[in-house]
Amino acid sequence: MKVIGNTTDTARQLHIELEETIEAPIERVFTAMIDEFSDWFPHRFITGSSVRSEVRLGGPTWEDWGDGQGILQSLLTAYRKPDLAAMVAFGGLFGNWWGQFTYRFETADGGTLVKLSIYLMGDLTDDLADMYLNGWPGLFATVREHLSIGA
């Protein structure tokens, strides 16, 4: 993992590059990570809520709290199956920040190489930065469980 960071008095920038090989064909890994995101993504702001996604260019992903309430998490800004997806994310509940997530998928020995580039900027708390820096191994394990291939 390569991390590039810059901090000022009012804002932070965080750049994370991740690579992970997942032991499944590229089409299946793309479908699991992008098209089926709402089926495996574990994080919720409110217990009992659900994550919803409209998988199409410009499509939103949001946490649905019921009765038309919730929080917009991201918008899909690039979608080319099976090798590219990108989204812009918003962090309204944990300060004023936004991010760009770009997923690239490549066929590799033993499965699919996932290259994830994350750029975050704004009022990033230490806890939020730590979550993005250290939370991905657990998320990749969750994707593997979703694919039923183990960690």
C-alpha cells in the first residue's frame, strides 16, 4: 500500500493505492464488488437500515433509513464491465469531505487483480483516515465471503 498525505490547519488529503488478488474470474469479481455492493457492504450508520444501489452511470448508492430518509454515499461516475468502475463519495455525517474511488480489474494468475485508488479530501478525522487506511483487508475478506471462496 502506498499512502500520500498532506495536512493543513483546515483540511486533509489522503491518497491510498491498494492491490488485492481475489481468487475468482474477473467478471465475477467485478459483479460482486460493484453490481452486488449493497449485498455485502457491512457498514451502516443506523442499525437496521439497508444499503441500496442503482448500478448505472450516474447511479446513486445510499443508506436507506425508511420513509424517504437516509444518506447519499456515492454516485457512479464510470462503469465499464468487467474492468473499470469509479465513484465520487460524500461524507456528510463525519465532517465535510468527499472522495474519488477508482476500481480497476485485471485478469491475473489465480484470479483477478483489483487495483483500488482512493483520494479523500476535506475535514477528515483521524478515525476516518484510519478506517480507510486499515479497513480494506476486512472488506476484501467480506467480498471473498460473498463470493464463497474464503479469506
